[in-house]
Amino acid sequence: MGIHRGHQARPVEWLAEKFIFLVSLSAIVMVFLIFLFVAREALPLFFGETNTALVQKPIPTADLEKLSPAKLQQYLELTPAQFAAMDKDTLKSLMDVKQEAQDEVPEEFRNDPDARINTTEWRYLVLPHQWNHYDKPEYIWQPVGQIQKYNIIPLLVGTLKTTLIGLLFAVPLSVGAAIYVSQMARPKMREIIKPTIELLSGIPSVVVGFFALLVMATVLQKVFGYQTRLNAFVAGIALGFAVIPVIFSIAEDALTSVPRAYTQAALALGASRWQTAWQIVLPAALPGVFAATVLGFGRAIGETMIVLMVCSASVMSWSIFDSARSITTTIAAEMAEAVSGGPHYRILFMLGALLFAVTFVSNMVAGAVIQRFKLKLEGKR
Amino acid sequence: MKQFIKSFCVAAVAVGISASASAGNITVKGSDTLLILAQKWAENYMGSHADVKISVTGGGTGTGFAALQNQTTDLCDASRKAKAAEIANCIKAFNARPTEYKVALDGLSVYVNPESPLKELTVAQVGDIFTGKTKNWKEVGGPDAPITLYSRENSSGTYEFFKEHVLKGHDFAASAQTMPGTAAIVQAVLKDKYGIGYGGAAYGGGTKQLSIKKDDTSPAIDPTENNVESGTYPIWRYLYVYVNPALDKGDIAAYLNWIRSDDGQKYVKEVGYFPLPKNLRN
């Protein structure tokens, strides 16, 4: 393998080759390790090993002797290694802590039917439930408090809402700009517009978020006159600004790389510039434009700071003028305070895995679609 | 080359040993609420004790406890009491409960827009407003207008405290907008005539801070320093530092004592919190 064409590879070249190989290998290893880590942290949730029921019957510390070791280990949530290393006093104090946790539950919650529910069961994670003090079944994400409510649907809706608004705003604008720059603009114009749009991607998203929070929110509220100042619409538009340079630069590349013979043939047959761009070049570059859109989707769904700064109330509503909370925002904002290894922590990792799966699947689907487009364009199907 | 690698390894090991052996390195991690105060303490303590190095990082109370149980930090700043699960994790990690020290007081005010005619509310009324039971200002004696709620991220100790003690454990209304910090709440309330928010008593610059009644019959109390320190203002909490008892000796114990002494407590007011009452000091 490697560089052995007619002469002995020099040691430096050999080293360089091995180094590059190691770098690429490490990328694969990293992806694999990250996925493994996320999956490992979320796994107990899938096996139903977490229990968030507020009121649980504690075993009195005096009964320590009566319990079988296996049962004790399960009750105290210990790994076999931890259990083996512990002396009786430590076990006792662990049991005391369990007892104290129960003693601290406020009187009002002791008789609350919700306090006996394990809120990390799947039906509470994805289906609406009528909690005590609510009039109807609702989707609620309120992970901190006596009764922890972990319904992930408001977060999914929030993520989709902001992402779709962002794409609806960004795709027409950036594809339009790409068509103009690659097909119609005079070279001088192109030299100004292209770097300027691409410069947008150099603006850190936290700055875009800051701008949206202070300026765009006020302006848009004045224009549209809705009640909630910070909502999914503002976040979506701000996301659009982050996505535009991504879609633009790839779409522009795709449009520019359509063979000039196509354009020249169309023009020679009497088509106008506009007809050529719209009916010849754009269809020919469609796989590239589609790929750009999918990459834009990945960027939008994974963007954290903008949505975090602009809106983050976990309202279950499809209205674009209501607030929204995306998955990324939730992870970024809540991970620091979650008890490590606790149910909240596990659910945040589960959300991370979900996000990974969504982008993975969307990339795969996009790949397949692009392949089909290409075959069709080349007349092979 | 081999010689070089060998000497490099020896040097690295030597550096590592000397770093871990040098006395008086204290690491502090935890609550962002306490971060500025902790830095202030560290600076002033290092100023008078040149041999002690204190490094302070934030990240949140939960992060602090995780670090405490992994033994990557000596002290854990906390804006709330340790949860049972966290105590259990500590016992599993180092066979002992973390020692808890109260280090300061924080009073929470309820902010409204300066134009609001409202002056006082009971704790129960504030709770009803934030759970969404009370939706219009006229129900609590204000103008006929819907109430806009501004709350904190649920990772904040302030959020949790407010939920437990003012909302009595009930959920915040879903429409409550979560803001990234107290300053953002103040900004929002200043811009919103019908807004209401909450946060540290010293951070409400420009907003109107309501007087709070413990219940219908008790007098309305302003969130002033004297009222918070004496405990007559109803919404206040302790701020804590947790430490692994095995480490609570030598430099660390001296530092903790200093924090809770009159000398250390005088910095508390500078960052907007309230010093411990005399009987809890050292």
C-alpha cells in the first residue's frame, strides 16, 4: 500500500502517510466512541431501570440484616463491585439517606396520586397525561420539582417548529441568491455578493442570537403585532440567517458546476437567461441544491445558541407565534444541573441520541434521494 | 531520540509529582449563582495568604456535586441543598456524607414594571400568578390586562427554590418564558408593562420590587437588607458550600473558616447577597 511508484518512498513521505491514516482513523473512532458514550448513558432508561416515583416505601434501616444481599444491592442502586467494597456502616448511611428523602416530601404530595407514578415510563414520556391540578391531559416538560414531568413531545414540536420556519425562510432566499450569483450576476457583482453572503457564516451564532433577542424580536413584534415577544417565529428567522450561508455556498457550487454546454445550447436555441437558469441549470443542479438543503436542515436542527437566547418556554403548541423549546436548548441548559446518573440526566442523553438518529437518518435519506436524482438526470432510469 | 523521550518522560513525571505535592491548592466548582462571590473570596484570601492557590469555576450546582463525588474538586458551591441522590452518590464514592456549610443568604424579590400600580402581594398570590391560576392583573388589584410571566431556566437554583417555596411545588405555567439570567428578566420586565419576574433582591435595578406578605393578615415587607437578614422578608434562602469531610482540614478548613468569619462575610454584600446572621458565623 501507499507510495511505491517506481521509487522507494522517502521516510518523511512514509511518516506523513501513516499520520494521515491515523488522523482519519481517529475520526472514525471518535464518532464511534461518542455514540457509544451517549447510548451507554441513556441505556438504563430503555431497560426501565429508572424510577422517579416521589413516594416510595423505604425499607427501615433496622431491617438491614434481614435483606438478602441481592435485594439490598438493587434497593440501594449499587453495582456489584461497589456493593462488595462497602462495609455495614456505609450501607446503613445509604439506607438512612433513602429514609430522609422520603421524610422530606411535603405533606401535600404524600397523598397525590401523581407521587406514585414513575414518570420515566414511555407512556408518560410521549403521551399526554392528566396530572393533578390540571383540567385536561397535557404534554408537560417540567423536569425539576417534586413530581418530575418529562414529556418530550413539546421539545420535538419546538425543534420542528423552529427548524422548519428557519428552512422555509432560508431555502428560497439562498437558492434564489445562488441562481442569481451563478447565472445572472455580472462578474464584478458576483465578486461582491458571494463573499459577503459567505461572511454570514463567520458570525458566531451567539451573536446572531443576541441580535435577534434585542433587535429582531422588537422589530418583528411591531410588524406582525403578536403578543409573545420572544417566540418560535423570531427564533426561526434568526436560525435562517445561520443556515443561509450553508445552503447558499453549496447550492452555488452545484449550479456553477453544471456544464457550460447546457447553458450555451439553451441560449443558442433562443431561450432567455431566465429560462435557461430556471428550466435547464436548476433541474440539472437539483441533487446539489437538495444536498445543500439537507445540510441546512442539519445545521438548523443542531443549532443551540440562537434558540436558547431567543425563546425557550416548553409550550405544546403548533402556533408559530408561541414560544418553543428545542432539544438542543434543553440539553445545553439543563445538563449542568442534572444529578449525574439520575433520571433527568438519562433523559437528556436519550434526547441527544434521538437528535443524532434524526440527523443520521435525514443524511441517509438525502443520500439515497440524491443518488436517484443523479441517475434520472443522466438518463439511466 | 530514545534518550530524548526518556528524559521527557522523567521530566513530565517530575512536574506531575511536584504539582500534586505542592501544598495549598484548593479547587472550587459549582453554582453559577455563587460564582462571583466565590471568586471574590478566593481573590481576597489569596491576597493575604500567598501560599494558597484557589481556582474557582462555575458550571452549576449539579456539575459541582458531580465533581465532588468524582473528587475532581475540593469544594462544591451550591445554591440549593444537596439532593438525596447526590448525597447517596457521595457516600458511594467516598464513604461519607459531604459536610454542609451555610455561607451566605439570598433574598428573592418579585419584579414588576415601574408603571404598575401594584405595591404588594401575598406569597400565595405570587404563587397563583406563576402557576397560571391568576391570569389577569385585575384579579390582584391591578389594571385589566393579561399577565406576562418571566421565569428562569429550570437549571437555576433560583427557579427550583421559587418553585418549592412560592409555588409550593406546583408547576410553572407553560406560558412562562424562561430567561437565561436575572439580568434578562429585569430587561424583559422593564420593556413589558404587564410583565412580572423574580430574582435576587439586589439585581432588580430599575424595576419595582413588590413588598411581600407572608399571608393575608401579616404586614407587607420590603426586600431590604435588614429584613432579609432578620428573616422577616418571607422569600429567602441559604447558599451553601459542600466538602468531602476527609479533605476538611488544613488549608481547606482554614479557608472555610475564613469565609464564614466576619472578615469573609463583608464581601458578601458587595456582590448583592446578604451576610450570614451573627450566630451562624465563625
